[in-house]
Amino acid sequence: MLDTIQDRYERIRDDVSERSGVGQPDERNAGISTTESVIALAAAVGATFVARELLETTWRTTLDRDPPKNPASREVAWKEAMLWGAASGALVGIARIASRRLSTGAVRRLRS
């Protein structure tokens, strides 16, 4: 009975994987070396810290107060928490993507 259940599970899993493409190789990332990936990760981490510091400085300068340390705190107004979340999420996301793309491009130029 356990074998029957396991067989059915594997058939369903394979069918879902085949129909959805989940678990299939993704050709968009083909050819990225480990070195290239590590350099891109380091650049993304560095860019994240720089973006966060830039955003905190801009917040202090513009609003004349510190940004919320914990936007989920009840002491932080909803408007301020949402503004901080949207601004930090967007800026950090853009910085990470840009740094990864730029570092990957630089590594590829150095190799050629």
C-alpha cells in the first residue's frame, strides 16, 4: 500500500513538473561560472549596504528625523512604515540587480 501511494505521488509530481516547467533547467543562467557568481554576490551585498546608508541619510536630511528601525513596531505610524518599506525595498532591489549585472558584465569583459 505504501508503495502504491509513493508511486502515485511520484507520477503526480512528475506530471505537475512537466506541465508547469518547475524543476526544468533554466537556460537564462547557463554559462555563469562560480567565480562570476561569487563576485556578483559580493557586489550585490556591497551595493545593498551603500543603498541602505544612502537611503537613511536622505531620510534624515529630508524629514529631519531618523528612519524607523523597526517599521512593524506599534510606535511607528502606518504611513511612515509603508513609506520606509517601499523606498528601502525599491532602492535596495534596484541596487542589487544593477550591481550584479554590472559586475557580471565586468567579469565577462575581463575574460575576453
